Amino acid sequence: MIAHVLTGNPVPLALQWLVAALLFGGILAALAARRQLLRRAAIAVAICGLLGTVSTFVIGALQPGPAPYSLRIVAPAANTSVTQHVVFTVCGVRGDGTMTPATDAQHYLVPFVDGRQVPAVDVWQVPLTLAPGPHDVRFVLVNPSSQTYNPPASVEEHIAVRTQAPESGPLACA
């Protein structure tokens, strides 16, 4: 039953557990029931659980709607020179213009360096080690199932890595 519950699914966890209990409980009750009427009722419960399970998988596979905010790279500034070990500060910009950290329990960032994906992160101050030279760095906002929003929320910046560049530290989203 534990494998039935999907993390990152938009269907509430309690509802996932309920349909799992209906499915497996109905099957067990149908196998244990001696009376025909009870067996039929248990089979009906198991069928409801099966329909709920299929619905959970279908809903979980759908692409999420629009992102709750757009993204902005606060540090380092675009078209600047940075050292090899750079920390990017990525903030979410709400509709009213206020900023918030880009990640939380429901939102992750997927970094791309020169078009190549780097593992997703659940932090909004993203440390990256880059080779000397010019780089295009992009961040895409995803949900816990690694699905992009529709339309996608992303931000891209061009930077140059130099050995003699000033340090670039993280900033706050304020």
C-alpha cells in the first residue's frame, strides 16, 4: 500500500491513502467474505478504490498550470565576471512585485549551464562551480514531480568566469 501513495502529486495525501485503503481493503474483504451479498459489496468497494487509484495517477500525470510567480536572478548581475565558485540567488517575483525565495516544499529549481541540465535543487541560493570562460545559466521552476509549469517559469543570464574576478555572494530576496 505504501507504493501506492505518490509524492509530489497534486491529489491530497489523505485522499490517496483513502483510495488505497478502499482498493486493498475491498479486495481483502471480498476474499474473506463468506456471504454472497457481503462479497459483492466488498467488490464494489474495491472497484471504487481502483477507479480512485486510476484517477490519482491521471491527475498526477497532468502538467501543472501557471507558476505562482516569475523568476529573477538577483546575484550575480547579468554580464558580469565571477569566480569559478559562484552562488546564484534566484527569487520568485509575485504579481504585486514582491519577492520571495524561489524554492519551497512545492517548488524546485532545475539549473542549466550552457544548455546542459544540472541536478534539480531545493534551494534558492544555488552554488555552482564553472570553468573559466563565458556561460549561459538558466533556471527553470518545477513542481516536486519535476514537471514544468505551463507556461514555463524560467530565467536566463550570461556571465563570464575569470580567475581574477570579485567574489559573488548570495543576496536576500527582499
